[in-house]
Amino acid sequence: MAHRYWLALFCGVLCATGAQGQSIETVTVTAARMPEPVGQSAFSVVTLSAAKLAQSDRLDAALAAVPGVSLFRRDSSISANPTTQGISLRAIAPSGAGRALVLLDGVPMNDPFGNWVIWSALPFEDIGRAEIVRGAGTGPYGSGALTGTILLSERSGRGLAVADASAGGLGTARAGASGGAQLGGIALFASASAEHSDGWNPVLPSQRGAADRPLWFNGASGSLSAMTELGGSMTASARIGLYEEARGNGVVGGKANAHGMMASLALARAATARHAGWRLQLWSLRSNLSNTFTAEAADHMRASVVNDQYATPAWGWGANAAVLGSSGPWRWEAGGDLRNDSGESREHYFPVGGVFRDARRAGGRLVIAGLYAEGAWNTPHWLVTAGVRADRWATSQGHLIQSNIATGAVTSASYPASRSGVVPTGRIGVKRQIGGGMYLRAAAYAGFRVPSLNELYRPFRVANVITNANANLKPETLYGEEVGWGGHAGAVIWQLTGFYNRLADAITNVTVTRTPTLTIQQRQNAGNIDALGLEGDLSDRLSKELRVHTAFALTDARVHATGAAAGLNGKRPAQDPVATLIAGADYSPLNPLQLSAQLRFESARFNDDLNQQKLGSALTLDLRASWRLRPRWDAYVAVDNATDARIAYQVDSPGIDLYAAPRRIMVGVSYVPRI
């Protein structure tokens, strides 16, 4: 599939250079994208600009600059297995499936089979802005916005938008670019990226055995979008994106591959004083994943392949439509959306003498359809907003079929019954300007997430842990309230939010039995998780040369379990830190020189649901120095984890932890538009 990325790269270069080298009449085209929800500022929102996103070479790492935003474990997507790359907000209960919804201009990026996000498909060169909405979503977001929503917007424009090339430590090399061209009345925009890393061995040298290997990575992506005006204030846009990645899992024989394609088509008419606006969007997401899982001996001297997930074909498609308008201080929006996901995992397992004996197919179908209405009353001093939503979900075609590879005979077959339900949700928010540049706000909300096909139907094994599926899982729901205070005074901008959230029917891997050599878990609705938290951020330009920023999140999350999971009562959710603190500074002592530093502290967390495997706290320092070579071109040196801190992200076996990336020094050159 490498030809796909050469084609995408060619398209990106062609669009960028073609726009610079041709004289074409300028036509301004506004993309048919989702407008900002009518009452957005009444909720806890953090916005990351394109410049902020470009400070990290991977989008998930850039998003993690907001405390409480994280993947399941404390490593980034360059080393994490795709199945653990689901993203969550507010540290209520991180999950491999993710408890946050990720949208790119209205299109869900969560995988149709497992709900995780393949971050290689979203290079920063293609993303112009990210809005992180903390708290359960409703209204136009659709289902899945349980702990929040991440709204991504694609870049646009003519000529070269951004470019970056770097190489350095851990055998890492990366290049990416995006740009646009105007062809008559059609605006084209393309992006392409590619990355390689030799990786690192996550086991300490003193504990390594012959079976341990580096976490290497290869990945590439490309996208092309087109936008045009149709007349009568109507616009149309289309986008196609491709990605592929391969990685090593850190053990002999362990590897993972993922590839996929995304496509969307949108039509819209902007609202005016005389008529309402509308939007219609269709989208499709295809993905495939393969994983080879291994089990290691306690001394790490040998490993054996225990499961070969050789294919996981999945297809998600859907649509969303909305009508929106305004009248004086009133704004409103009403619409609906549909998501249809299907897929299955195909695996070989149970090796005998190094040869797999059994095969397994597990999967099904999930359909979610919803209607919503949301309105806002906005004056210079008050913003009041409210929205309601109702979703119907249905699972069907569930199956778990196991057979003998040699004979093809079916040894067992399970076809879970179809299930369905209706979930009402809503949100309300109030914001009051109190003078002096300050405001107070309050909000309450409810959201839900239907279990992924992976959680419902697929059992799996990783190392010495077997996790069984559960086709009877109920949807998770979250209810929350929060109050906030914020504002600006001169160059100082701040916001502070206190919240209480209850995650009901929380899905977690509950340990059923554990021996020194094998742990058996099952996905269960373990009960409730109550989270009380405080989060805030502040930025200040102390002088023309110096800008500082800091942010923090404190979350006390506790499990209140029932039934078979009662042993989790009072425990913290796995991989859930109590405190995260980020502090940074940008300093320009000379006109062409820019220095940046960011310090991140995270408190200890537990690797497991029983809180028996503790992962220590982590303190990391990232540094960057750039020098302007010429207008819009910079040369830079970036040092990640400058102190070479040991950051444990997983307990591999008793007494042996796995560690995230050590210190890495990168040297690069970038084209950065001045804003």
C-alpha cells in the first residue's frame, strides 16, 4: 500500500507549489463545515491553535498539553498499541476504547470496531485548530461524547500552509507538509506525512531478556479536500484521507499494523438575517487492524505467540443534518445524525507446538440514530443555553465463532441476541459577565456511550492476561455539574472550573482470577465512578519577549461497584492519576531566536483495577529552540524528556515495568506561517 502515500505526497506538493507558481483569480470559498454550537462558551472549552499543535510531532501529544487529556496509558501513539489509543478527558476513567468523541469537521474519527483513534491519520500539518470541550456532550456532537469532545478543524488556504522535516534520536525521521491551490472556483487542500522510528526497549537494561525488542514505528498518511461555491450562498466540500502504520510491540514476534480510508461529502448554506441555514454531511470510515500478541516467560528470556489477530475489517458510515438560524439575541439549531458500524476480528489462537490449532471470528453491527435541538439567548451580559437529545441504539449480527484450523470444523458458536434502547440526554449552561473582564458560569449535562463492537464481542489475550468479552454490556452514561470563573486582565487570561461527574454503568476489565502466571478478566458494567475535580489554566505575557502559561487538573475518582465487581469499591480506576500540572514558557531574547520549555508533572496511578500494581509519579521536561533562517522558515532543535526521566506506563510482570520514551533530541527545519 506504499503507493497510496507517494500519491498523497505528490498531491500535497502539487497543490502547494502549483498555488505559488500560477497566477489564478482569487475566489474565496467557505467550507461546508460544522458551525460552532450555539452556546459553546457556557461550557469548559480549551482551544489549541495551529501553532500550539505544531510544537509536538504527534497530535495526541499536543492535546496532552491540556491536563486530564490522555490516552489509556502514559505513553504516546508512537509506541502505544492501536487498541489502547482511545482518548479520554478529565481523568475520570481512561479506557483503551476511549470515552471522548473526536470529530474532524463533523466526521467521527473513532474507529468503527474499537472506538480508539489512529492518530497517525491526523498529522498536525492537516489540523488548523483543536477545541477541547470538557464534560459530557449532547446536541450536535452525537453519541460517544461521554467525558468530552475534541473538535478538530482542517487547515485551508492557498500555497504552502506548513511543512516540517526532522531527524534525530531513537533513529527517528519525520516529514510532513500541507498546502492548497485554487483551480477556478474549486479550492484544493492536501496534506501528507511520513515517520519512522527505530524506537526503544521499554524494559530496563538490568531486567531485559532475549525476548525483549524495541518499540519501532513506521507510519504515513495523506489527504485531499476540495471546496466550491454552488451559488445562492451554498457551498460544497469533499475530503478523502488514507493512512497506514506498522509497529513493534516490544517483544519477539509481537507487531501491529493498521490502515484505513476516510471520505466525506458536505453541503451547506449559511444562515442570514432573511433565512435559516442548513448543513448535510455524509461520511464513510474503513479500517483494518492486525495484531500479533505474545506471552513472555517471567525472566523475559523467551516469548511465544499466543494470538494472531490477522485482520479486523470494519466499516462505519453515517450522516448528519441540521437547520440553524438566529433572531436578535436568539440562536438555535436542530438536527439529527446516524452512525452505522460493522466489523469483526479474525484470529488464530491456541498454539500447540508452535502451530495454531484454533480460529475465531468475533464481531457484529451497531447502529445509533439521534435527534437534537439546542438554543441560546446571548446578550452582552448573559448567555443562557439549553439542548436536548434522544438516541436510539441497536446491536445486531453479533457472533463469536470458533473452529479447528486443520479441519475447518466449528467447535463452538455463539450468536448473542440483538439488543436496543433509547437514551435521552441534554445539557444546560449559563454564563454571566460580571465586569472587569471576568465571568461566572455554571453547567449541567448528561451523555452516553454505547459499548464498542470490540468490547461486546471479542475476547483477547495480551501477554499473560486474558480478557473475555461481554455481549450484555449496557451503555455507559455520565451526569455532571460544574461551575467556572474566568476572564482576562491585561495580558493575563485564566479560567477555573470545579466539577462533579458520575459515570454510571462504567465498563471496565474486572479481574476474575489471578495466578502468578495468568490473569483472567471480563469486561463488565462495574457500577458507578464518582469524580470530584478542579481544573484551571492561566497565561500571561510578562513582556514582549516572555510569555508563561500553566494549567492543572485535580481529580478524585472512585469506583462504587456492584455484583461481581464489588471488590473494586473505593478503588481508583486503572491508569487514573489524581493530579496533573503543566507549566511552560516561551522566550524570545533575540528577534530570530525563540526558546520554549514545558514541564509536566503527573502523580502516581495504578496499572490495574484492584490497585495492586502502582506506577510512580512522572516529571518530564521538554525543550525547544528555533532560529528564523528567513521569513517563515525556521531551523530548530527539540529535546523531549530532557532529564531522561523514567516514566512507567505499564506493569508487564511482577517486578518489571515498561517505560515510555527516554530522552530524544531532534533537529529539523519548518515552514511556519506568521499569524
